[in-house]
Amino acid sequence: MTTLNDPTIRAAKNEASYAILSHPVPPLPPEPPRKGFPYGRVARHIVLSLLGVLMLLPFLWMILASFKTQAGVERTNPFPRGVWHTENYPVVLGLMRNPNTNKFLPIHFDRWYFNSIFVAGWVTLLTCATSAMAAFAFARLRWKGRDRVFLLYLATMMVPSIVTMIPTYDLMVKLHMVNSYAGLIIPAAFSTFGTFLMRQFMLGIPTSLDEAAYMDGASRSRLFWDIILPLSRPGLITLAVFTFMGNFGSFLWPLILIKSQSLKTLPVGMLFFDSVYDRQTNLMMAATVMNIVPLILVFVVSQKYLVKGIQLGAVKG
């Protein structure tokens, strides 16, 4: 019968003890600390929500004022009392008589609306085209003095637009473009910021695509139109949104260049409500609400591409 003092059993025990000591069992991972109530996160959300409400208050007041009378706007109560005056919108559009004067407003709001969208649309299209072609030359082509020329071109962003306004107006006079669509569109069709934005975006596209395209016999124009431009779509959409919003609300240049009523844009036409028949804040707010609708639609539709374009364009500088 085998006993505990048997040499064979003692040798097995020694081997087992050596195996345990040489290969210790790893300790159990410590338990994660229990998270308490996220007071910091809740506080940040509350602060951001309050800031969001504060930023929305002017827009809320604008919308509510567009449904009031002029006397109602001057009261401290932000909400319309009793009847909501929806007739302010037809009055601005020229579909109803002004209740204060019993006359149609001597304005062409629909024409001004068309002019703003037409000019902003053409400026956006031409700016995207010229900026993309210039960015392709600065980012994908190699030529002597390229980077120095780009730095000089970029330095023009530091020149205020008010400084170049008089020379630009003088040029428009010599080219007979005063009081015309061409005078509103052509000077704004070239953007240093747009070229910079598109160049930064194109620098993030691998250069191996260029080499592969050249090996397949593609020309530079084919490389630009069929490869680089489709890959730069998020950057183009970002530039298009910025350009459209900036030109749709342009005020100073149309005010200087345009003289006839039929060519006025919305920002210039809005001066009517503050200069004729005394100040008509309720009608001005109704016109302003209709003025910002295209901007909100453009931003909502292109929001996903806008964020993506900004992120990808900042990857490589």
C-alpha cells in the first residue's frame, strides 16, 4: 500500500510545487471603480442648452414679430395678443394691400428674391470652378516658384475688401458693368479663401493616383476632371455653402453698384421697410423670415457634407 512518505509521492509533490512557483497564476484584474452620478456632464449639457436658448431668442423674437402689428411689436409682450397677423407675408409679397395705408407696397420682393438667388448661385458656381482649378495647379502640378506664388496669392487675404472696392468699382465703370448682373457676379467669382480651402483638401489625396493615371495615359485635364475633382466633392460642397451664404447676404457691393429697382437684391431691398412710411418692423421681420429660409435649407441639406469637408480639409496642411 502506498503511503504519503513514499519517495515517488514526495517527488511528485516537489515537481508540482516547483511548477506553481515558476508559473504563478496571474492576479485577477481589479474591479473598475463604480461611477457615481455624472454631475460634470449634466452641468455641461445644462450650460450648453442655456447658451443655445439664448442664441435662439433673437430668431424667436423675429418670427413672433412677423405675426404682429406695428403697435404689437412695440409692446414688451413677445407673443402676439389675440389674432396672429398672417397677412404681413402676403403684404410683403404684394398679394394684399397694406392695412395701414390701404395700398400695395411699391416694392418688387419676388424680383429681389430672384436676383439674390440668381447672383448667389452664379457666384457659387464660378467660385467653385475657379478655386478648384487654381487649387489643382497649386497642389498637384509641379512648376518653378509654385509655393512662393501661392504665398503671395494667400497674402491678398490680409487686404480688407473695403480697400479694393474703389478700384473694383472704377474697373466696372470702364467695362460698362455698373448696374448689371455681370458687375455683381464677376468680381465675386474669384476667391482666395476658396483656393486655399480646396488646395488643403487636394493635398490630402494620395499622389499615387496621379502616377497611376499618367501611366494609363491620362492627361492633366483628365486627371483633374475624372479623378481629383470627384474625390474633392466634400470640399467643393463646403466651399459652395460658404460662398452661397456669404453672397446671398451681401449688402455693401450691391448697394454701391446697383441703381435700378429691378436689379436690387434682398439685403438692399430691405432698406425700404426702414425708410418709407416710417419704420415698419412687422413687415421687415416677415421679409427677414422669408430671407433666411434659403440659407436654412442650404445648411440643413448640406450639413453632413459640410462637417466632413471641414474635417478632411484640415487633415493635411
